[in-house]
Amino acid sequence: MAKKPWPVLVSEYTSLAFLLPVSTLIGYALGYMLDKEFGTAWMYIPGLILGIAAGLVQLVRQLMRDTNDDA
């Protein structure tokens, strides 16, 4: 497997830095909107948890792909 050029690595790892906070914010925002729509006050919590979980899953997938020792 060919080594990736440094600009590609920089862009990939920069996106990882934003992945977890953005997915958490999106999960919270969706839960908040559901709270407003249905008149509840608790749906933001599962949205927040799902956002965090989705971010962690994507983070682990990317790290596993980058640390694969096939070469």
C-alpha cells in the first residue's frame, strides 16, 4: 500500500478533530427539535447519546482503517 501524501493525512486527521463534537451537536439538535415538536423535555438526552455514539463509531472506523497493517 502506498504511503499517503502529507496534505491528505492532514485533512483526514483534521476532519477527525471535528467529527465527535459535530456529531454530538447534531444529535443534541435533533433531540431538541423533537422535544419542541412533541412538547417533551427528555428527548434531547437520547439524541445526545446517539450523536456521541455515532461519532465514536466513525472515529474508531477511521482509526482502524488508518492503522491497518496489511503492507
